[in-house]
Amino acid sequence: MRLFKVKVNDEVFEVEVEEVGQGGTKVSRSPVQTSTPAPRVSVSRPAPVAAPVAKPAAPAAPAVPAPKGDSGNGDAVRAPIPGVVSQIKVSPGKSVKKGDVLLLLEAMKMQNEILAPHDAVVSEVAVAQGASVQTGDVLVRF
């Protein structure tokens, strides 16, 4: 056993340390009795730092238009993320304006609005309600 003096917040404590086996030491946490009982030490810690505030998620996933000439008959909106088509808001022949909701895509328990990238007339809805889609799958053609 070895006896050490430890100073914490300007108060001195005597501590016994027992040497154990090869390479390890064991600290006895009970202080040696001194003339006065050891006071309880409260350590002041800096105030916790607030976690960074996440920016609110965008209300809808951006529509990813396919390259021109993808199908030979105009352009298309592709799935930006994998998910399930939960609601279709357009039908072939319907005119849409930039920003109109084409369909809702459920991904990770969230409804993502798939928006029209520009003014156009829908020529084909390439998916059905309840269909699973992967990133890049064609959803709507113009």
C-alpha cells in the first residue's frame, strides 16, 4: 500500500493506493481518516453547450428531371429517393405549373411532395399508387 496526498479545490485528502498484479494499480476510494472528516467536494462544470439546431427539413423532395430525349417524347420527373408512391395528384393530359404537386412519395415515414420542375402537360404517369420506386425511376413524363 502506498499513501498519497491529493489536493482538490484547495483541500488536501490522503488516499491509499494498492498495487495489484502486473502493470495495474487499484485505487482505494475511501480516504484515510484524518483529524477532520473529508468534506464533500462539488465540482463546478461549465454550462452545457446547446446542441446545434438543425435547419427544418425542406417540405418536399426536389423533382429530378430526366435528361431531354430520355424516352423520345419529352422529359420526365424521376424519383429523388427510394420510397412508395402514396398518392398521385395528376393524370395524363393535365396541365401543371412549376411547383405544382405531382405525387406524394413516402420515404422513411415521411410524405415527400414531388413537384413539377416547370410548366408542362402530363403525357404519362409511369407509376401506380402503392408502387415501390428506386432512386432514378421515372414517375411522370411530360
